[in-house]
Amino acid sequence: EKGVRSERALSIALGEMYINGVSTRKATNIVEQMCGFEVSAQMVSNASKELDVSLEAWRNRSLGQMDYLLVDARHEQVRVGGVVRNCAVLIAIGIDPQGRREVLGTQVSLSEAEVHWREFFKDLHKRRLHGVKLLVSDAHHSIKAARKAVMPNVAWQRCQFHL
């Protein structure tokens, strides 16, 4: 059991490095220094692939009923086609009828344009999001327009934090 826990911890550490853009070579060196044993580039690559499979399953999971939908974007530097660009990371958090919060999805887009928010909202609906009574966001015109296009019967409220 200790070996299984160590292997899982190693996979998690490799996953974190992968998410943060650490190269396979650097990840191998870090793990070798931390653990005191050699790690092959293939092992790092396999851990990355495992992480991709888990992430893809999370991104495509069925969502269900959410009474409230909170959406916002943050801007991050992302490598796109070999060039680092400032991109919008669209984020949706749902609150279910029992009051539990859950991150429903994220999407990296080139901007916060209405077309990107509309695509994001359509993806949430495709994954069976339903029952939304209120969408809360900043007053960004693109979010409001996309909500009207995709969820016309859902009320909107400006986030108190953004006031």
C-alpha cells in the first residue's frame, strides 16, 4: 500500500508540474532530486497522458440541476501557436438546490467576446445543465448578450464584488 501511495503522490506531483508548464526534462530532474531515484521521460509522459484523460472526463461530465450560475473570466498568459498571448479563462461555478458549489467548467478563449461566452454557455447546456434561476456576473456586455441568446429565461444579477 505504501508503494501505491508513493506512486500516486508521484503522479500528482508530475501532474502539477505538467499543468504549470514544466518541461519533461525539468520534471524528470526535479523528481530524481526529490525521490532519489531515476525517473524516465516516458514515466513523466505517461503521467501527463493520465492527467489529460482525467481532465477530459471532468470537462465532459454531465452536470444536472443548478439553481445559480456564477460566471467570470480571468486573464492568463497562454502559449497559442508558439506565441504567448493574453487569453481569457472563462469560469462557471454552479450552486445546486442543496447549496453546494461546484466548478462546472472552464474554457480558454482568445477574448471575452460574446461568441466565446455563447459557446461556453452552449457547452454547459450540452452537458445537461438545467434549472438555472439566476446568473451572476460582472456587467460585461458580452456575458449579458450571450445569456440572452442561450438562456433567455434566466434572470441576471450583477455580482456585488464587481460593484
